Amino acid sequence: MIGKEAKSVSMDFNIFMNDVVRQARDEAVTAGYKELKTADEVEEAFNQKGTTLVLVNSVCGCAGGIARPAAAHAVHYDKRPDHLVTVFAGQDKEATEKARSYFVGYPPSSPSFALLKDGKLCTMVERHEIEGHDPMSVVNKLQETFEKYCEEV
């Protein structure tokens, strides 16, 4: 009986986690971010002309409570990136690894944001700048980078 109970709990947890991941993905897509699930998609997106904001998404509390809300609200600004994309750490491993290969000088960090211009990294907002902060401070930090690197829309 214990084996069946353990299997049921494991299945319930997997169903729960699939739902959490789906909701986290949906939040980013609803905010206007294009999901990149393969290394090829990352390569194509990161090498577009103009500015690209990358949300490195995750299922942790600071992603759901701070990073994704900041990602949604930061783009409502006079200057903003030309392209919005997201990779999902711990889920789309190949895409996340490829994305992180562009973030030279920064350790892996999720959630996080990267701003690229013409395929080159301009700056990052790392987890330590998200976790423990309120969403508006992250919005302000993102908009400061938009002010510096992006064109008025």
C-alpha cells in the first residue's frame, strides 16, 4: 500500500508542477514575451537587429511575485526594447544554456533579465537584484536600462 500512496503523491506533485510551469509560461506570453524553447530559436532571436529583452523565467517565488510582474509592467514606457523573449530555466534547458552563453561575465541566475543590442549583451538584472525587492524597484531598474539602450517607440 505504501508504494501506491507514494506513486499517487508523486503523480499529484508532477501534475501540480506542470500546472505551475504552465501558469508561469502563460504569464510571460500574456505580457508579450515570445517563448524560446530551443537553442536555434535563441540564436535566431538574439541575433535580430535592435534591442532584445530576455526574461530568464523560473518557478521560484521571486519569479512569480516580482520578476514576471516587473516584466509585464516595465515595457509600458516611452523607450522600450524592440523584441521581448523568454527562456525557462529548469524547463527548456537547451534554450536556457544557449541564452546564458550570451551573458558573458555573469553567472547563471534565474529569474533574471538580459538586455541585448544587435546580439551583444548590454546589461543584466540578476536574481540578487530581484529577490527581496518589490516589483516596482525592478520595473525602475529595467526602465533605466531602456532609457540608456532603447529607442523611443
